[in-house]
Amino acid sequence: MSRLFVPAALVCTLVAASCSSGSGPSGPTPNPPRISRTRFLAFGDSFTAGEVTNPTGSQLGVGSAEWGVGSAGEGDSLTTPHPPLPTSQGIHKLILVPTASYPAQLQSRLQTAFSSQAASITVINSGEPSERILDGNQRFPGVFDANHPEVVLLMEGANGLPQVGPDISAGIMRIMVQKAKDGGARVYVGSMIPQVAGRPRATTPVGELLNFNNTLQIMATQESVTYVDLYNAMLPDAATLIGSDGLHPTEAGYKRMADLFFAAIAALEAK
């Protein structure tokens, strides 16, 4: 009995092991997600540079706009002094926090999502606080030529919009878009973001913002570039996504902007 029992037990063990290994050979390991372009240039004003009021994070800003301290360099942001508003208005100072900026947070998201290319993915932050769109148009060609980006994220026009007007502002944006396209870059045009009425720097009429956004969207369609609607996506939570000055995003607001740009980029660039 024992001579028959041992082989039978061994057979049962082998059969069980065979059954547990699956019904057939496993398929090939899927390739990690990749992105078709890895060198990004984010160009704009303080909304790109990462200027915030009353930062909530632990990171220190490069410069305090209250004291007029800043640093400048290719691909960096230059802090432009702003006179501090009275503390009774709830604002103590504007501070440049590059790590909170949407380009920095976007780079982190892209490197995480496309980890096999993380070392080559860069999002250059070329935001300059207080820049008006006419000045941005003068600055853009040199920045573009110096950095040779594959993708341009363009967001300009908030400063002085009521004086320049939506049509002229969109026309200037078109010039920058065409420069980027002629240089072989794919372009994403970000809309203006909402302001919070009743807060000190929320001075642009809502109608002006909406008119500019509508004109920007038409221009983007005509130029066959991607329009990223930040305004409507941020509007329901504007009270928390926009800072105490009513104009600049909070750190959470910059994260939302990064998420929206990421979604648009992933839809076109992922492969």
C-alpha cells in the first residue's frame, strides 16, 4: 500500500502545481507609458512664475515682493516689487514660490506619470511677475530661441487687460503662438483664471475676462493649437483656489492649473 501511496501523492502534488500556474503562458510585459515630447517652456507673468499671497506651505519664496528682493536668470523668474497692501486688507506680502508654481507641479506630475522618461522631462519656468502682454511679446522670441522647447505653455494678458483690450491682447498672443509654431513647438494656450470680487486686486471686470477667454479660444482654434480652459474649471472653487488678493492663485490653485495642463498634455502627447 505504501509503495502505491507515495507516487500517487506525488502525482497529485504535480497536478495541483500545474493547475495553480494558470491556464496558459502569460502575455508580454506592457511597455511603460511614454510621452512624445519632453522639453516644455511655460511662459507668462506672475501666474506662471508662482507668485502667491500668504503662502500656506513650508517652502520659502525666492523673493518677497514686499521688500523687492528677487533673483533673475535664464529660465528663472524675476520678482518685481509691489507696494504692500495694508494688513487690514488681509494681505501682508506677495511672495514668489517657484516650487508652488504650476510649471514645477506639472513637471512633477509628468515625471511621475512617465517615469521611464523622468530624467529627460523638464518644464522651464519663464514667468515674470507684473509683465504686461506687450512686454511679454518682446521677451518671448529670445526666451524661445534660448531654450529650444518642444512644447510651449503660453499664458499672458492679465496685467492691463482693460487698457489693452481683449482683441489686441489675443492678437499679440497669436504672434507668440506663431513664433512657437514656426520653431516646431506644439502650443497650449491657457485661459485667464477667475478673480474673486471684493478682494483688493480683483479689478478686471468679469466681462473683460470672459471676452478675452472667448477671443483666445477662437484664436487657438484658428491656429490649430490647444486651448486649456482654466477659468471654468477653477470658477466653482475660486474662493479657495484664488488667494486673499483676489487675483493670484493659492498653492492649491497652482496645483489645479498644473492638473488641467497635465490632462491636456497627456491627451495629445502620451503614446
